Amino acid sequence: MAKQIKQMINDSHVHLGYTPLLVRPVFEKNLIQFKQKYNINKMLVFPFEIDVEENNKRVIAFAEKNRDIGIYAIYWIQRKCIEKDLEVLRSNLGSTISGVKFHGAFELLPITAPIYSKILEFLDGQESILIVHTGRYKDADRSSNTSYLHAIDAAKQYRKIKLVMAHMGGTDTTIVKRALKDAADFQNIFFDTSGITTPHVLEYAVRMIDDRRIIFGSDFPWCSFRAMLANLEDAEIDEKTKQSILLNNFDSLISKVLYTK
């Protein structure tokens, strides 16, 4: 029998909806059960990459209904409906929407492409959360739309955005180390731990940057929640820092942007 997880945890990277890459879709009931099973206090919920517009609506409705139990919506922006997305964000960011997700692999563009400038300007004015998928494709060279280098460029230009690099810059150990080093001086860049399976990476991260910029994420259901948690538990990091990554840093990040505009 699996050991019961007793400590309270915040999860910054959870998905709701449908993707053909999974055997079963993840519906609202699944996430409530997931939250209860793993003693999750609060979580940021994203759509999947299929039927994004419809799943955005579903995620927003789910978060609005369950705000009191710590479920917050992340809105996935798309270039094909950028003006509509901007209108939705202007009406709902900070209330029913808690931040924005960008995925360059599906957009076939980097976050710095001019078409997203209006969105980024708005997010900057709201001092909002922007979660950017960062990947290991092409070893994170600039020719990759998911390179962490594009995320750094955006954070340089829009200093008030709270930019979170999903997968700590690209999952691959070598790429993550480069991302941490290159982003070390940018206090508006944060790293979520989703997809990281090597404790050494987290140990390196704590040495390289302020540990308050590291937040726990599981990437459920793509990754095993227990595996993501075990990776942090196995890292040679003091318990206070682990507690910050698992709980406190999430609270600090979202408290500055939610329901205050």
C-alpha cells in the first residue's frame, strides 16, 4: 500500500480536459479526487492542447465553482484567436482567471513573436502570472519555439510579469542548468519542478537562485505525482526549503495577482 501523503502541498501544474495521447480524459471529478488523495491545498489548472477554446471555458467554470477549495484557472492563449483571448483576459484576469499559459510547440511561434505583444503588455500592466512551456527540443536552441531563451527575452522586456518556466527550462538536466544560470539575475522568473526526475537538478537550482523562485508542479496526469514529490524529497535540501517549494512559494506568487484587480 502506498504511503499516505501527510504534508499539505500546492501544485502549480495540473491539466483538465481531453487529449488523444491519454487513455482517459481528465474531468472535474478526477481532479477533485486527485486533490483529496494527495492532500493538495491549492492548484493551478490548465487545459490540454485539444479543443483549447472549449477547455478554457471548462477550466474557468471549474475554478469559479471551486475557488473556495483552492482551484485556480490558467488560460491558454492561442494566436488564432488572440484578439478574443485578450478580450477574455481583460474581463476576467485576476478574478475567474488567475494567469496565462503559452506553449510554443503548438503555436509554432515563440512567446516573443509580435502577435503576442498586446497580451504581454496587458499581463505586464496587471503584474500577472505567465506560465511558458519550456522544452528540450533542439537542445533549447533559439530555433526551438519552446527554448527557455525566448522566455528570458520576454521576462527582460516585461519586468512586471511573473514568468514561470514550466519544467524548469526544459526538463533535460543540461538545459535546466543553463536556464537557471541564465535566469539567475531576473527576479521575475520562476521555475516549476514538473517533469524533473533527478534530485541533483533541484539541489543545483537551490544553489543557483533564490529558492523562493522554485515552485512545485506535478504536470498531472502526464507525470506521476508521487514521482515528482519523491524527487524533491530525495534531494539533499533542508526541510525548510522543501516546505517553501512545496507550499509557501506558490502562496507568495499567487497572493500578489489573484482577486485584487
